[in-house]
Amino acid sequence: MKASTFVYPWDVNGDPEAAARIASLGVRQVTLASAYHSTRALTPRHPRHRIVTAEHASVLYPTDDRWQGRELSPYPAGDWAPGDAFGEAAAALTRAGLEVHTWVVLAHNSRLGAEHPDTSVVNAYGDRYPWAPCIAQPATRAYLVDLAAEAAVRPGARGTELESLGWYGLQHLHAHDKTGGVGLGDAGMYLMALCFCAVCREGYGAQGLDADELAAAVRAALEPLWQGAPDDQEWAGVEKLLGTSVAAATRAWRDETARTLQEAAVGAVRAAAPDGFQILLHADPVTHHVGANPGVDPAHILSVADGVVVPCAGGPGLLTPFAEQRRTDAVIAANFGVVSGMGGSPGTLAADAARARELGATEMRLYHAGLASDGDLELVRAALAGL
């Protein structure tokens, strides 16, 4: 069962032992960030630093001239990943015998929303989410498609994993985040993710909804949740709060918007990539879910991409809908956290991998070799040796 681990360029660059140490874990592949959101990351073994602060979303390589004259374009990294940080790290990892795939974060960019606020998702109360570009807007879609192609197809890369290729919502750990005081549940989070920018308002209209009436209905539906009422889980809760037909109309607009963006982005990557280049999406099998692993229709996405990376932090259950639709050659990668301090469970990796394989997983992804302690990495090494 092929395993890959996620890595940042700053985990490797400047550390002459990093690539060999990662290879010694027993992984065959590294999923290396080429476009990433803002973060503060630990580097527990690096000889020159312990904390890296990526101040804003950026690309970790020099961009080409496709962005000249465009209002929306990628931001270069600062001193946390200067020059061609991706290329430097990829070369070192390749020399260590590892296959390198790109890790591309797309519709998650706080700086884009800060500098171009009209690109952001707007909720039913009029609040903007600067971290969440509205994927219905034509200029934003064009930006994301071109970014996907450029950041995915880097020299030496043999595949890519596209993260956040869909709707983003309230679920985002912002600086000193204090949004967890009210438990909105799945239904409430969906309502808080509904966008009311000008493009989305027209989109709801095409589905037979009046956008002002819909926004008022969303606010009314959320009011009991703000007061502490329990949330009905999953889609049945949304239907109860909004009504079946209204809920279905919102989902029809959002599902189509995400699906066509995913098709366009994968198509652009294929057009730019060499033969045999693998394209995977980070994905959830429930289409109304939002975030880093956006909801997709399993049958559709497996007809578009070469496979999916599926979050398994809450157990391997999300693998089943993809396994039921899997083509013979499709990849279904189970994504396991192996950083114990971040809720991962490296000590149960062997058992987790075995269960995932029973449910249809063909590969594993390990989050994250650069962030894990030595003890966590030793547990990973032992588990992969056993597998």
C-alpha cells in the first residue's frame, strides 16, 4: 500500500539530512507544498530554525508571465520560502529516491480577500470571509484554474494533489480564532457558508429563489442555533431549517458551481502536464460539505480526476462512497494524521491502514513528516515497515 507524506519546502531546504530522514520512514512519495495558505509551523529538527511563519498565502516557486496585467495573481512567498523553494526541496527529495507530487491549496487565501474584498464569500448577514474566495465569480474561477495548472505542474513533479478546490465556509482557524462559542453543527455551518455576493444572488435567482428572501430565511433558520438549540445533523437538518425545496435549490447552485470549477481546473492541469501525470483532489463524499476537503459527488469526481485524498481523522467511513464508485485504476488515498500533538495517532497507523484498505483505500497519506516529533516518526517508521 503506497504511502506518501506531506512536507513543506522549509522542512527540507537548509537541512542536509531532511530528505534522507523522510525517505527512511518507508514512504515512496512526498506531497510537497507548492502553493499554500498562511501558517505558523514547527520545524522540530531543522538546524537553523524551529518556527516558520508564512505570513500570507503564497506560491513557493517563481511564477511565469501568464499573470502579467491581471488584477488577481498569486503572491510570492517572503523569507519563509524565497526563490524557487519548491524546486530546491523537490530536487533534494528526488535525489533521496522519493517521488515528488505537488500540494496545491486553491480557494483558501486570506490575503486575496483582504486586498480584493469583493472576491470573498459573503454570508446572509453581510459578513465577508476574507479567507474564502467565492468560487462562483468568473475572475476568481479563472485565477484558480490558472493557479492550479501552474502550481501543479512543476519541474520534476509526477503528480499533484489539489486541496480546497471547492467552496470554503466559516470553518477556518483564523488568528486567535474565537468562533467556537456556539455549536452550529453541520446544518448551521452549511447555512453560514451560503454566499450572497452579486454572482451567487443571480445564481439563486436562476434556481427560482429570491436572494433577499433566501437571506432572510437563512437568518431566521439560524436564530434558534444562536440561542443554543441542538442542531439536526447533516442534510436533513438543513432541510428542516430552510425547507426541502429551498434547501435543494441552494445546493443545486453550489454543487454545479463547484463541479464545473473542478472540471476546469483538472482539465487545465492535464493540458499543462506530461503524460502519466497523476491528478488527485482532496475531497469529502458529501457535496454540501465545505473546506479544505470540499464536498464532491464520488462518481463524478472519479470520472474527472485520477482519484481522491480522503480525510480519515474521524475514522475511515468517508472512504466507502468513493470505493463504491471506484474505477479499476482510480486512487483512493486515506489521509491519516500522524502528529500526536495535533490529534494524530501514529501508534495505531498499522491498524488504521489495514481497516482503510478493507474499506477500499489503495494508498495512504501521512500528515505531516515535517511537523511530527521524533517519537511520532519512529512509530510511523515501524508501522510502514510492518506493512
